[in-house]
Amino acid sequence: MIELSGIPVYKGIEIAPVLLHQEVELIINTTPIEKQQIDDTLHRFESIHNKAIRELEALKDKAEAAGQGEAAEIFGAHLMMADDPMLNGKIRELIMKKLYSLEQAIDETKKEIMGMFLSIEDDYLKARVADVEDVANRFLKLALGIETKGFEEINEEVILVAKDLKPSEASGLTKFIKGILLEEGSQTSHVAIMAKAKGIPAIVGLSGILAQVQNGDQIILDSIQNKVLVHPPEDELLHYRQQRDQLLAKRQKLDAIKGTEAITKDGRHIKLYGNIGTSAEAEYVANYGGKGVGLFRTEFLYMNSKHFPTEEEQFKEYKKAVEQGLEDVIIRTLDIGGDKHLPYYEFKEEENPFLGFRALRFTLANTQIFKTQLRAILRASAFGKASIMFPMVSSLEEVRKAKELLEICKEELRKEQLGFDPGLCTGIMIEIPSAVIIADLLIEEVDFFSIGTNDLCQYTLAVDRMNKDVAYLYQPLHPGILRLIKQTVDAAHAVNKEVGICGEMAGDAVNALALIGLGIDELSMSPAVIPEIKALIRQTSYEELKTLADRILNCKTTDDIKTILNQEVEKYDH
């Protein structure tokens, strides 16, 4: 028996034979063309470009008709990318100026743009490199006459094993694909998003797995314990079949409470919301029993566009999310800069980009861009409950300037007789230590706080969590972080206002116990995790968790805090 481990994406247990999925090798013609062939080569490119657009439009329409929102979003993003002036312009330039063959021009352009994305430190944005590769490979396959095939022909249960899956492939996963094992990939890739959305257990980052398995090999996928067992003996198969049946029973229990409220045994109601990056994902929040969206990351709309999105483009996107009928959709204004860049806007080079011209600092300096977004959010609020949230706040002045612009936008819409919710709430992200220190002042200006624990940890602990040498210092349960959270909660509760958490910390059972005890009113997380956290909350007592919070606030080390919380979580069925 061979045992492997990687990065679990969606937790589950599956037992099935292997189906190897290997990408067709694209053989690139590197022979230069003659000058007299330039026009014909450009004409060939126009032809395959138009065919790619038609294919993507058909795939998007098919996904929309089937109610597959996430798949439709992927193909929509690919449509924009396939029409991107930078991508297409570079291909034409290499043909005309360097006499590259069509295939080589596409391939070289693909490599250059992928390199740009890979230089970005943000995991989510790095994962978008797959979109570039997917679109460029669609061009290449058309140029080479290679047919693109999906998974529709699979008619028996299998565990799919591959080096990686392109976003367009991930969107075509069928009911017969019971699990996914990839040599590459990350927790923020399209494959990860689709696996979570469809409830398919998956492990990525399994280096060397393709060399270890063959088609038809019996395999156990245990993404709960982060194990892949190849050629398991009969006793292991029996054990894991029992584990799988127990997990299925647990999932059925979780399904049964999807429509219930997240209320502790002594009556404390906790709002369970989902984090999303596209309007399509709002549907998943509702499907998993979430009551609202605690964080709508709007930067992905900007990053998947060829230009700053117009008011109308943004309005349509936000409106789709708001129309899901959720309790609230909290839309964060553009959080760009740092390691997040736009293909159509050049940021100045900075020594410390994470401490530089980003998020609210960028939008306050670019008021027309900011107003376009604010107007779009306001207009969307006429179609359901929405709130606005400003990121990266460090001072009172920033909040006041943002609110002034919001009021200007409201007045403009009134004059234009365009509807919006006059009671729309505004909040801010608490991500910077200075914001915690003046939380009592900031809360007077807004309706709610949302703590972004990812950045709050990074800025408070002075640690780059993407740097492997110091990543061990990134500890959300550090005594200092817990005290900052408590200070923020106390400031808001003193004036009867609410505090949410929208960082990764919110979706972990151990952390959730601490956060609820500290007084957090709303937890926002990956939609797939909502049922598990809801089940946990319904077993707890708020008064007991407050006592638990007092204990951990008196701890001197992170290890002491973890020990107490790990002992506590074992009391519950989770």
C-alpha cells in the first residue's frame, strides 16, 4: 500500500477506481514565418479567436441554463480574457514584428502573462494564472486542430487523478466523479471552488501521484485526515467504508439543520454568513444554509475585466447577489493594490506595497472610480438588502471622506430619480492595529465592524504569512490578536452595534468557540463550512463560552490557548 498526502480542499471520504486525466501535449511550431505570410497568419488568428469566442459563449449559455452559476462565471471571465486587448495585441505583435508562427505567438504570450500573475503573492490571484493558461490553450488547440473533450462520457464512479484541471474542465465535473486528486493546485483555485460547490472531496498538491497510480487502481481518498491510500488492503477498505457511511450519516444530519437558525442552547443568535468573490457564489451561501454574505470581494470583478468596470456592469453583478433574498449582502469596496494588480492600471513600484497605496487609500485618491462603484452598490440596494464596507481603514478622516462621497452619490441618484435603499448600512474592516485602538471613535461613524483577521494578524504580528521562513509566527490565536478582537467587540457593543469576522479564522471549529465567547455577532466563512459551524453552535452555551473566553484571555502563550480550545471542542459532536 502507498500512502500520500497533500493539501485538502473539500473534506470527505471516497473509495473508487482511478481515472487518469492527462492533458493533450501541445506541440508548438517554432519555425519562423515569411514576411509574406503575416497577413495569412493574422487572418488565421482572427478565425480561431472568433471560434473560441463562440465556444465560450455556448458553454456560458449552457451553464446558465443548467443553473450552474459558478461555471457560468468562469466562462464569462474567459470570454473577457479571450477578448483582452493585451493578450490579443501581444499575439499580433509577435506575428508581425518577430515573424512567430501562430502557435508560437500564442504560447509565448501565454508564458509572459502567466509570469506576471505568478509574481503576485496573493494566493487567489496566483490561482487565476490557470484562467490565462486555459484561454490560451483553447486558442492553441483550435490552431492545432485538437478537439476539446469534457467528462460527459464517464458513466461509472471514479476518482479523477491529474496533474491539474483547467477552470473550464473543473466546471464540467459530473456526478460520476466522486473525488479529485491533483499534483498541482491550491485551496483558492477554480478546481477548489468547484469541488466545494459540488461537494466533491479533493486533495491538491500531491506531488508525484501520477507516477504512483494507473487507470483502474483502487484508491481511498480521505481528505479529512489528508490521506490517499493506493492499493489498500481489505481491512483498510472495510474500515474506510464504515468511515464513509458514518460521514454520510453526519452530512445528512447537517442537511437536516440547513434551514434552522444558528442559536446556542441558551438563546444567543449568531449570524452565519458566507464569503464570496462573484455574484454566482451567493447562491451557494443560501444552499449551505447561510443567511447572508459577510464579504463580497469586488476586486475580482475588476481583475477579470479589460477596463475599470462601468457603473452598469457593476450594478448588474451586485444586483444578482442582492436578489438572492439573503438577510444582507455586505459589499466591500475595491481592495486593490499591495499584491493585487490590474492589467489596465499601472501602480507605482513601492518598497512596502502592503503598507502602501491600496484599498481605501487608492479609491479615495481616485474619486471617479470610487463613485462609480458606490453608485452601482447603491442602485443594487433597491433590489434587496445590501451594505457597504470600506477596507483598510486606519483613521477617522478616511471614514468621513468615504461617507462624504457616498452622500454625494446618493444626492446624484435622487436627482436622476434612480432608486436605492436610503437605510443602507455602512461599515468598515478592522484590519490595522490603529483602527482597534480608536475603535470607540470609529464606531460612532459607522453601523458595524467586520474584523479581517488575515490582515490584522499580518500587521499586528509583523509577519508575512506567505513567507515560509516566518509563517509559523502567523498565529490567529496569539494572545495579542484575541485581545484586539475583544477590544473591538467591546467598543461596538458599548453603543449596541455589531461586529463580524470575515477572515479564515471564522470557519474553523476551534476558533469559532473562542470568537463566539469573545462576543462576535457574525461569522462569515466559505459557504461549504457553514453547516458544520452551525451544528457546533447549536450544541454550545453562550454563557459557558464567555467563561472559556475569559480563560483564554488570561493565557500567556498561543500554545496554552490552543490546548484549552482543543480540549473544549472535543466535548462537541462536530
